[in-house]
Amino acid sequence: MTLSYRSAFCDRAGAPAAPAVSALAQALSDSDGNVWRYAIEALGKIGAPAVPVLATALSDSNNNVRRYAVNALNSIGAPALPTLKSVVGPFANYPADLKEYVREILRYRR
């Protein structure tokens, strides 16, 4: 799939694209930054069915993947709030910079 097709898919993703969640989850491990970036954006547009995959991406070793996942979860809204709040919870084992990023996002959601 070329980059332009990936971009077009991302723009059209939404609830009807929920069956694509597992394929998009596999794309998160791609070494091409454009692939995982568009996959995360598409997951964010799919919404609630993608929350578990995006929650897993919060533990990725790549800081950029984690931040894109936070942004996608934020765009999903209410169904993703428990996941975002878990990042800053007292028993959360996430990098300090990610926790601070999520705290900042949560401040503006209130």
C-alpha cells in the first residue's frame, strides 16, 4: 500500500472501519514511521473499538508512538478517558515525560 493510499484510508476511517483494528494494530510495529503514524491516526478515527490497541501502544519503546497514541486516545474522547487517566494513576509504570504529557492533556479536557 503506498503512502497516498494509507493517507486516504486514514482520512476515511471511522466506526465502519472497526474491522480493520487488528490490521492497524500490526502496522504499529512497522519500522516506517509513516506507517505507524497513519495507523495510529486511523485508530483514533475509528474510536472506541480501537482503545485497547492504543492502550497497548502507550507502552511502546518509541516515545513518538506513545505520544501519537495519547493524541489518538484524546481525539476519541469519553471512551478513552479511563485509559488516559490510567497513565497518570498512582500505580502507573510509564515514563515521566509521558505522564506529564497526559496530565497536560487532561487539564484541558476538564
